[in-house]
Amino acid sequence: MIAQKFTEAGCPMVRGIGHDCIWALRRQVIATVGFLAVCRLIEVFGNWGWVKLQIFLQNRALARSAGGADAPVRSYMEEQACLADFEEAEQMEAKLQLVLSLGFVLLFACIAPVVVIVVFVVFV
């Protein structure tokens, strides 16, 4: 067992169990992984919303320039041109976030099994 103190008084007291450092570690791991997952989801949906907003504004500008008629249907290539650049730095950052999440699963899944579910949401 780890002999490191959690606080000045030692490991926190858990009702019915006594002093339990594993409980404290479980709580901290779940909070950390949960926060990282929420940040990742905000980033993904924020980027998705930003692209959709740009496409909407461009369609509205095209409709106004066409005299109120509907904007022409965009081709696949035109929609791809609206996406943000996903170059080497962005690719490495995206992969690093997945590797960190996987590392949390490999290291802490035996202490906090709910971490597996949270990381699954990040991977999907």
C-alpha cells in the first residue's frame, strides 16, 4: 500500500470503510478524465458548429447576391474548402489526446472502471 498522506490528517475517512486512499485516488481520476473528456467534446462540437456557421453565412451571402433566390447546392469540394486546415500539428494534438485518454484507461481502469466508459465517449 502507498504510505503517502493525502492531507495532513492522512487519507480521507470514508463512512463504513475507514481511511481509504484508493477512494480519494478514484475520485480524482474520475474528475480528471471527466474534465478532459468534456474539454475534448467542447472542442469537437465547437469546431463543427464554427464550420456550419461559416457555411450558413456563405449560403446567406450567395442568396442575397442572387436577388433572394435560394443559394446553389454546394459540391463536396466546396464544402471541404470551408473546413479548417488539419495539418501536422493538429493531427499530432488529436492523436496525443487519444493516447493520453488510453493511458488513463491502462493505468487507472482497475481503480475506477467508469474511466473506460468516459474514454469510450472521447474515442467515438
